[in-house]
Amino acid sequence: MKILVADDHPLFRDALELSIRQAWPDSEVGCIGSLLELPVLRNPDDDAPAAVFRYDLIVLDWRMPGAEGSDPISVLRRSGVQGPVAVVTGAEDALTALEVLRCGAEAFLPKTTPRRILAQALRLVAEGGSFVPKCVALDLMQMTDLSLDIDEAEEGEGSSPEGEGAPSSPLTDREQQVLSMLATGATNKEIGRHLSLQEVTVKLHTRRILRKLGARNRTDAVRRAQQAGLLSRSLNEAST
């Protein structure tokens, strides 16, 4: 059994390695703290990897150094690293789960997952299965009204409520970042490139922002965010 653990937090990475060695005592476990540490052998004539590094299980944090401008699974594949991927991340929201699964992961596991459940989920992935926590799966089901082929015209639909002020529910950190880029007039593709998100995920975040702010379109959302004092906060968060 050959397993790769990739996480930039040393304490959590060590805990993962310990759990994996207990579950698979005879396994060969490799650990890295950055995707820049991946062993990549390039063909001299092109950018394709000259060698394939195959693992029985890859346990991957989602926000990893070395994945800037892309998603970490794409970085793995470009480096020749193959094998089923279980993403273990600090995020717990359905939008991140959707992004993770669309990028090719077999499992989405928040870092708050109990150790026993985590071990069972990792074993399931290693045996060819997939796993998403029930609470996340239910959130994904509730997102069915947000069609994955949302076009720009749909974002302008709907009526604005009479009152203006604070959003109906707090914006997440990721929504704050997207909002700050909406204020610059950036396109979905530009926002996705800057935040390392799929374009469809940017659309979903934008729709959530519009709904929370009760806005008719992006321009109205930026105006309402300015009036509510949210825009300066999101700009500060995006710069950190």
C-alpha cells in the first residue's frame, strides 16, 4: 500500500500520518508540506511528465502551497501523480465541496471529521469508493436551484426588496473575496484565475452574494455592499 499525504500544517500532517500507519501498518507513507515538493521528471521535449508516480491513496489538503493559479489535483496530475484523492480540508461549505468533487476528488472530508469516521472514509476511497458527509451532501442537494449552467443574464433576474442594509445572512470569507473582485469589474474567468476557483464556482458564489444582499445584479450588489460597509472589509481580506 503506497500512500501520499499532502498538508501544509505540520501537526495535522503528522496526525494524519499516524492514523494512516495505524490503519495500514505495512503501508509506505510519503508526506509533503507543499506541492512544490512533488518529484517531477519532465520529458525534455514538452511539459508532460516523463514518469508516473502511482499511489493507492492520496490524502490532500485543498489550499496547498504550490497550487497557486490552479487546483491541487490538477497540479498532481501534471506532475505525474496518479491515484484516488481524498481531500481533507478546513473548509466545510458545500461550494468548496462542489469545487473539490468537480476537480476529480473521490472524497471531501472536513478536518473536523471524527478520527474513526476519517479512517473509515479513507479506507473506502482506497478500495475504490467515494465519501461526502451527510450534512454536506444535503447542502449540495439544496443547491439544485443554482443550475451549473447559470449564464450572466440569470444574475440580473429577480426583484430587489424594499429595504437595504446588512445581508440576510453573513457573507463567507470566500464570498467576501469574490465581492471585492466584483467591485473591480473582473469577469468570472478573471476571478476564478485569481482565487484558483472553477468558473462555475465563481458563478455560484456570485448568485449567493446577490441573494444575501437582495441585489438585482453585480452593480447593485457592489452598491449595497458599499452602503453596508462590507466592501472595505472584503478588500482588506482579499489582500491578506
